[in-house]
Amino acid sequence: MHTNIVQLTRYFSYSSVLRFTEEVFLSVGFSSADAELSARLLTRADIRGIDSHGVARLSGYVRLIKAGRLNPEPQFNWSGRFPVLRTLDADQSIGFVSAHAAMSECISMAEKFGCAMVAVNNSNHFGIAGQYSLMAAEKGLVGMAFTNASPLVAPTHSLDRMLGTNPISIAIPSQKSKPFVLDMATTTAANGKLEILQRKKQEAPSGWIQKSDGTISKDPNELKAGGALRPLGSFEELGSHKGYGLGSMVDILSGVLTGANFGPWVPPFVAFLPLAAENVGKGIGHFFIAFRPDGFMEQDLFLERMEKWMTAFRSSQKIGDEDVMVPGDPEWALEKQRLAEGIPLLPSVVDDLNQLATEFGLSQPEPI
């Protein structure tokens, strides 16, 4: 079955996928600026090879709007007690728009004052975290981005789903190389990876998922039966308590501190699942940090030292034929390749896009 699916995978130009995505967002009531921004940030996941967070999720955002859980015309409300710390109530905005606004504000304050932090509540899923930390790195700053997410993860020793996949991202500029970009879930794998396995009819690696009784499962559909994702490390002897700790840290920064929901109260991404019976905050939360390296040393010296670090790690002795990479290298390589050769989409994703085209009277994306 997997071989047949791979053979049926088709490639689409980035421009055609971007155009179609923007048209869908316009069709559900986004302003032209928000539709363009959301389409660009959503499809950034596809060109960077993070297929679980790209156009495969487009229909999910549409369903959230229909369910009244995502506001296509938000009115932002900013507040803050100190010059470099601000909070954004995003008015149920799609995460792309609110997160981009928050990191833009964070960068502006950091450029003026040296460092800044922005907390966001009342938001929604914001796609890949790395694109927001990268916004700062492209300005010569160090950027960090965090978000909490739907509770699908059981803490070490627990059966209950208490945390999301809660990603951590940091991006750091360098002298000649593309920026260092760490963008990782605090679980063994993001839920989107399970969705990809479901489409491919493949099993999950051992340790990704547990059944409702806590035993290990390889069924990527296990969450529908009450199972849970496991924290990074999978097993306690391999450090699952550390993944649990990292996920908890992200939830506290993104949820407790921002005024958003946290833990088991975070709203689910899928519209058909009910919201928690109790709210402890507003929507989903994000947290952003940006600071200037030249607050510690001359910018040119920092970039030179960062380049030396990148070069040293890439040139370390290899095991076998695989190159040693630094975080961000695989995504930069895929971005270059997919911009040139197109984005691969599985048949089930193409079917979703075609259904959206029919629903909104749009031209379907054409394969290359």
C-alpha cells in the first residue's frame, strides 16, 4: 500500500499552492493582507519539508472558522507594563497573523532596547515555530518562539493527556551560513507526523504512542482510541522526564504566563472535538523572545564566532556516509530543492484541496 501511495504522490509548484491557499483564506473572510500572510506562512512548512504543518492543515483552519473558533477579522488588543514586555490579545486570530504581529513587535522593541518579550493569548495554531524565530535571525537578532497546543501528550508515568507537542524554536544568525534554526516538538514526534503515517498506511516507531492503558502502540490512529503521545525520550530510562519537563516549560510560558489556556484546557485543533468544559484562559498561547547579540560583543565578532561554530560541527568526523549537519541544514536544503522542483503532496491532501476548490468555486492546483 505504501509503495502505491508514493507512486501516486504528485508535485505542485510553490506558486500554484501559494495562490490556491491565499484564495481559500480570502474565501473564508480574511483581508487581502491576512490572506497573503497566512498563505505564505502556511506553505513555508511545505517548502521546508515539514509536510505535517503545511497545506495538509488548510481544511482544518477552514473548519475552525465554520465552528466559530477562529476569527477571520480579528481586532488586536495590546497591553504592557514595561517597555520591553508586551501582551497581545489576538481576538481568536489565526496563529499566522497573531504570531507574525507579535514577533514583529518583539523585533522592533529588541532593536531599540536590546531585548524584548511578547506574550500572546486568544490565538490559534500558528504553523511551524521556526519561521517566527527566523524572522529575528534575518534581522541579525537571536529569536525564540514557543507555543502550546492541543493536549495529546501524557506526562511520564501518566495515562492522561495533559500537554501539547509544545514546540521550541531558536534561530541564530551567522556570518556566511544560513541561520541556525532549531525547531522541535517536545514529544518524540508531532501529531502531524502521525497524520502522515495514517495517510501512508504505515506504523509508528515504537515509543511514539501509548495506548489508553499506558502500554506502547505502533498504531498511528491510537489517539482516536484514547491513547496519547509520549514526551521526547519515549521511555523514562531514555529521558522522557526531560521531554516532559521541556513541554511543561513551554506550556507555562505560552499558557500560564500569557493568559491563554494551558495543560488539558488548551482548545483542540480539530473542530469536531469539543472544547474543554472549563476555560482557564483565552484560546491558545504563544511566547516570543528577541535580543541583540551586540549587547554582549561586537556584531561582526559574534557572527564570525557563530560561523566558526557551524563550520566546526559540520566538519566533525562522520559515522558512515551521512553528513554531519547543524539544526536548520536539512530544511534549508529542502527549501532550495522544493522551490525548484515543486512540493510533493499525498493523494489524500490533494483530495482535501480539491474539495476546498469545489466548495469555494476555485481552480484546483495543477500538478507539475
